[in-house]
Amino acid sequence: MSVRVSPAGRIRGEIDALFAADRDLVGILEDVARLGARLLIQAAVEAEVTEFLGRARYQRAANTQDARPGARNGYCPTTIKTTAGPVTIDRPKLRGTTERFASRLFGAGVTKTNALASLVIAGLCAACRCDVEATLADALGAEAALSKSTVSRVGEAIKDKFDRWSARRLDEVELDYLFLDGSCFKMHPGARAEPVLAAWGITTEGKPVFLGLAPGGSESTDAWSDFLEELKGRGRRSPLLIISDGAGGLINAAETSFARSLRQRCLIHRARNLLAKLPAHAQGEVKAAYWQVFDTDDVDLEPGPQLVALVQARIDAFAEHYRPSYPSAVKCLLADREQLTAYLRFPAEHHQRIRHSNSRRAHLRRDPPQGEGDRPAPRRDHLPVAGLGGAGPGQPRLARPHHDPKGLRLLQDLRRQLLHPPTPEEVIDQAVTAAA
């Protein structure tokens, strides 16, 4: 990144890059919370310098009324304690000033609240005006003090960043795969956990892109419908495949908003549901058998209906074997079973990535790591904020089958069948042409 980019700008780039990683959404959000805390403090201290000098970065003193003598002279790294843990920022250095610059931001004490993370999510996710001064003081200590103009500048910058990101058009973003998920976090100490709805995807070029983030009072059909319709209102077109867990409200909303798209039920979430209905002594055996059902690495079949039929037959065999001993677990597996194999219609090199909504790289193994698939994911104590932006140049991409004519042709055929089906008149014309 160019050295002329401000430290705050570099932090925003790091936040944007997180969603290009093959990791779990909650883990990404936790990292973003730490970067968000760093971004907030960095923006605040840079705003202090702007107020002290009376002019913005790269703005000439001669062209600015009431500007003070002096200039910015680089940065030095400074580590401070916050409620989100130690945070290293680039502290601005000045030269040529007639008086010493002293930041009023850094206090000596550290509280036990999650005030700073709450401020970040409140400012960027809820896009509301927050008590920046009080929250920074709570997070950094009673000595942290900011002027009203600095507080206003920081708050407006946060709100403006989120507003512009939330309103950006999505017309040019064409997806093969759309991932939807909700995670519950606490916005304030002692408050109940509330869901945050997230949408990200993989474009037709194999590029990961973060689409939207919004707080929701619940994960109801209405909440998800409002979230998805807002994305559609900004030009979000239907993907080929939607990957999600089994939340009823999410499924209902996705099938209504993107009726032509196929839907893939997350295999890891389904494994968790199934294993929760088993005694502890049987979980190891059944989990291994479950993943063998979906292991097609040694199958000599192309992606498509035949491969889907093969795995569906394996599901029948699994059910027949385990139904006498574990009927509840088998019933769980068979519910919504068609959506467990939708991914098998897509290029084989994409299967490990699109058969679940847990994006962590370790989850790409046929047998998830210890704990995954054994129990529901724990609720989190903090509500972090997601990065604002999409994947940039040089960030990892999903392998695209451009080198494989079969894979590329498969995606093109699916797009025509699902999203651009022929009209009855075109079907008749094609039949007449074929008969001739």
C-alpha cells in the first residue's frame, strides 16, 4: 500500500482484507473488533492533530485560515491498553510548532467493560450517533479527554464511512455463491445477545466480496427479508447457490428473495444437529459415517444429477443402518435432505468450499476439527463490527475453472437454467429447429 495512505486508511484496508480469508465468520468479526478498536483510536488521535494544526493532512497552511505553524513529521508506534486488549497505533509526530502537542486521548486506567467494541459496532453497524467521548473514556481511562470538535469529527467520519458503504450499488457484483449467516453478540454489558446478519459471497471471477451487515432484533423471516430486500434494492442479483444454516427465518426469506437460486444446507451445522441427538459413546462412529456419505473424492462421476443421486442413495443407506438405534438422529438427517447435496451440481474443485457456511480453512477437511459438529457454537460476549469493503488486489480467490472448459461450461449452463430459463416460445422454436 502507498506510504501516502494514512495509518487509519491502512487499518481500513486490513479490515477489508479479512473477508477474503477462508475463516469462520465469528472469528473474522472478532479480529475486526480488534482492528476496529485500533481504527477508532487512530482516527481520534489523527483528528486531534488536525484540530491542533488547524488543517487537514496535506492541506497547506498558507491556504488555511487560522492555521498554526508546524507540520506533520511521520509517525511512531505506540502500544496502549484498551478493553479489546493491547492496541498498537501510529502516533503522529510534529515539527516546527510553536508549542508542544500533547494528546488528551490516552488515560492511565483500563476498565472491564466492552465499551470500545460497543462503540465500534454502534457507529459502523447501527450507523447511529454515539457518545464518543464517554465511551473512549470508559475504554481508555478517566484521563482520556477529547474536545467537542474532535469528538464530532470522529463520530461524523465513522458514520459517513458506514453510510457510504451501506448505500453503495451492487449492480456490478455478479455472484456464483452467496453465503448468509447470523451470529449473536452482546452490544452492552449485561444486555441480551442480539443477532447480526451478514452476507458475503464469491463472484463469477472467484473473488470474495463482503456485501452487507446489519443488526437484527431477531433471526425471523421478517428480519432476514428486510436485510435481503435491501441488498436487492441496491442491485444485488440472484446467485447460483445460497449457502446457509438451517434457521427457518433465513431459509424462508432466501427462498422468497432469490427464488431461482439453489440452496445448500451447511453440512457442518447439520452434523452438529445430528450429533446432538446421539449419546456420547456413539458420536465418533456416526460422525465418521456421516462425512463418508459426502466424500466423493474417489467417485468417477462428473458433477450433476448422477452424483447427486449417488450421495442421496448413501443417505438412504445411512438412514437404514442407524434408524433402529438412533431414530431421532436419522430423522434430523432426512429433513431438508435435498438441500444437503445441491453443491454436487457445481464444479468439483469448489465442493469443499461451498458445502458449508463455516469459512475457516480447517473446516475444509472431510472431518471437522475437534468440537466442530459436536455441539452448537458458543455465544459471544462482544459485538464487533465487520470491515467495510470487499476483497482487494492480491487477496486470495476461490479457484475458478477457467483452465477447465468443463467447469466453466457447467457454471454457464447452470446460470442459463436457473437464472435465465428459456421462455415457452423459445422452447417451441428450439424443438422445431431440432426436428428440422
